[in-house]
Amino acid sequence: MGGKRVAVIGAGVSGLSSIKCCLDEGLEPTCFERSGDIGGLWRFEVGPSFSQS
């Protein structure tokens, strides 16, 4: 790329939006996420107290 490098902390909805904006502006974002998944609070797992039909 060759643009300025930018650190984005977290791959939740705000982090993903920030990455998109950086790319649109020709910047080089690097995302740091502590979990193995993206999505932040939008990501959830069905726990044992919930049932799926």
C-alpha cells in the first residue's frame, strides 16, 4: 500500500467501520483484537439456558 499506518483496537462494529474508512482514505490499518473472532458485541453464542427450535 505505502500509506500511513494506523492501529485499530478492537474488531467490533466501530473497529470494522474504522478499518473501512482508513482503507477508503488510502491508509494502512492494522487491527488488534483480543479474541479470535470479529463482531464485538454483535457476536454472541447461544448458552445452555437458551434452546433452539
